[in-house]
Amino acid sequence: MKTAAIACIGSLLLAVPAVAQAPAAPPAAPAWPADASGLAALGSTLVAEWLQAIAAADAAALERIMHAGFQRVGYDGMCDRTAELAAVKAMGAKAPKVTDLKATRVGDALVVSCQVAMEQTVGGAALDSKPASRIGVWVPDAAGWKLAAWASLHMPSPRPAPGAPRGAGDPALNEQGGAMVMRFLEAQRGGDLKAFDAMMADGLQVVNFRGQKAKSDLVEGASRVKADPPKVADARATRCGELTVVSCTLTMGQHMGFTTLPADPAPFLAVFAGSGDGAKVIAMANTNRPK
């Protein structure tokens, strides 16, 4: 009898349905700082983490930081996420020092420009370690802040011709990205300042041979610059959330008073919020410079 009773109780226990546990809440994206000083502090932290990972050639840290659609542009051309991991190992970078950092929020993206003095070797030869402009764009997601784009104007003198893009991308998206860049540059060259201004977001930042610039600088410059028709080649476009990151090789001579940018092919980067005709530029880098 006791055995039968125990068996019966066991059957009843097995028949009781398990209490369903609520699924764990997904991790939240990092919070935005409340003011400009908070943005600057955040930008400083993110840039330091990125440069330290580069200096240490820390593949695990680099993979954690870079967005899946990451692109980097330098004097040597474009690298996607995979190519950047390989490039960092041969970069020989060390002792980064950051100054003149500026951080702006544009929608759900953080744009940071700065000057970086860093020791670096290319093919066994040391580059000039004087400060040079950098720009990066980060987006928040559940895994933290992800770097969508990075551009460096640290380069040898004279600037060599760029190499082929190290990353294929999607052909249809590449074509769309190239058209977006052309539309923006044609507005600049044509002197349509209203259209040119409307294609840039407030908070936009730019790095070029003149240093770090803002939207107002570009609008003013467009009224005084005489530019050749732009030619865009090897466009590569990736999506990082709501951002479209476009790199290309740009040939576009420009004349600014007594200064001339030669019509030499040079790597170019533009980051757009959105895609298509309604997209706005939030960050830009032009590696061309006077000879």
C-alpha cells in the first residue's frame, strides 16, 4: 500500500505543469549623455578605447568595437571590418595622443573628430608622428557602442596613390552609395547652396587638409570654391543601423584662392543618416591635399 501511495503521489507531481518563467529582458542600448560635456567625455572614452586596441593590435577588442558594416578610410584606401583586422597587425601603431576632440550627436549617431599624434610604420618606414585629423562615427546597440566608420588623414608626404578597396560589399548598395555621394558633390560644385545646406545634418563634422570643420564651414566654402566635375570610382556602401557609410576614390580638383587641391584620385568617406534622396550627410573625410 505504501509503495502504491508513493507511486500515486509521484504521478500527481509529474502531472503538475511547470511554472513558465518570463523571458529575460533583452539588454538595453547604452544611454546618451545629457549635455555637451557628457558627449565630449563619451567621445574621448570611445576614441581612447579604439586607439588603444589599435596600438595593442588587440583583435578581440577590435572585433567587439567595430560594427558589422564598419569601414575605415585612409590615404591607402578603404578597409572593411575583416581587412581592418589584418591591417592593424602590420600597422606598428603606438603611443596615441588625442587633442582637439569635438563630439556631436546627430540623431542616433555620435560623430567625433580629433587630432591624433601617433607613431606608425608603413612598409617598415615610419610616418611623421605630428598630429593629424581623425573622424569616427559610433552608433549604440544592445552590445554597447559600435564604431561604424573611421577616417585618418595621417599619411606620408607626398601622398601616394590609393590602393584598391579591401572589401567587396553589395553591388546594388555600392551603386546607390556612389550615387548619393555624387548628388552631394554636384550640389557643392554647382553652387546650389540651399540644396547643399539641406543635404547636411546639423552636427555634421568634416576632416580635410584644413583640419576639423563643421556644416557652416562647408556652406561658406562652397560659395568661394571653384571645383571640377567630381568623378567617383570604387564606391563601397554599407549599412550600420540607420546609417549608410560610403567610401570611394574621388577625383575632384578644387581651387580656393591661392590654394589648389589637385585632380588626383584620393580616398573619400561620407556617412549618411538614411538612404536615397532624403539622406543627410553627418560625417565626411577627404584625404586629398595640396602638393
